[in-house]
Amino acid sequence: MGTDLDQFDPELIDGVRVLWISEGKTARDETAFRHALKVAHRLRTAGERMTDAAIIDAYEHAYKTAHRVGADGRVDEMPPMRDRQTMARRVRGYVTQAKTDAYGCSALGHATSSERKALSTMGRRGGQQAAKRWETDPNGDYAQTERKKLEQASKKRSRAAKGARLTIAGWFIQAESETGEWPTIQSGMNEFGVSRQTVNRALKAADVSLPRGRKRQLK
């Protein structure tokens, strides 16, 4: 069911909920780790095996997605395979012991000490290798190609986000033109399966101000 719902979530990028450190800069390791946890939970729920290969594939896909849309000038720092295999074993342990929920987050919405340690180790080792490569050839073909790809990905993501906001705002405008009344924020949340913040951002971007003092619609 989780996979089916993903297609209606405009905040996902290629099926991955990307976490951001700051505007234009993604938390690649944490994004990948949490996505691997989510996939492992889904495998377990479906009664399928949580193999190293499946968990590592999920991690790699999420890492590459986060790097593509928010590298912010950083080179690819994918952890070595040995660390990814260790990560897969840890993820399987977390899921088996139910230390995280089905979306790959700890019970209280924060990483546990074990998760933070795993993320720190993987990020540090990957960073050391990438830093060495950057020092030896900072202006090489690889670096220049990656910068160009980042610029293109950033523009593509910006267009996609703008399109999603316009779709939500357009729905409100069309509803008002057809019925003479503005839908509530809650109605928009239900219609698109998004958060209140996402609806508010879409309306603000389209310069749409909803009237105040209306009765809340039932969900």
C-alpha cells in the first residue's frame, strides 16, 4: 500500500523522500539510510526476504537521487561496498527488532544513537575517498561534468516543484470559480494527500488568499 501512496506524494523524488540540510544541499547519507529502512519494512510487511542486495539497491538509489538534486558542489561520496553491506545487516536488525517505523524513522522521529553512528561511519569513509579524488583533480572532466549535471537537475527539480504547486493552487481556483466558494485547506490536503504546509506554500506561490472565519469541513 505504501508504494501505491507514493505516487500521490509530490514531495517524493523518484520514490525517495529527500532530506535537506539547507536550500540546494541534501543530506545524502541520511536520505539513503532512511529509504533503505523504509524499503526493508515494506519487504517484511509483504512477507519477502530482506536481502542485502535489496537493501543496498534501495540505499544506492536514494543516495544517487539525493546527490543528483542537491549535491551543492560536492562529489559523489557513495560509501564503499563493505560499508554498504554492514549497513544492510544493521537495517535488517533494526526492522526485525522493530526499532523504526514503516517509513524508516525512529519511533520519536529522530535517529537512534545506533543509526547516528552508522550514518556517521558511512559518511566519514565515503567523504575521505571523495576528498582525495577532489584534491587530485578538482577541475578535471569528471568534476566539470558533475557540475553541469547538477545544474540541469536543479533546474528540473525546480520546474517539477513549481508544477506541483500550480496544480494544487489551480484546483482551489477552479473550485471557487465553479461553486463560488473556496475549498478549505483540509480539503486540499485530502484531495492531494499532502501536508498543510505544502498546500499553504502552493497557495502563497500563486498569490491566493483564502477567506478567514469559515467553518471547517468534515474529513
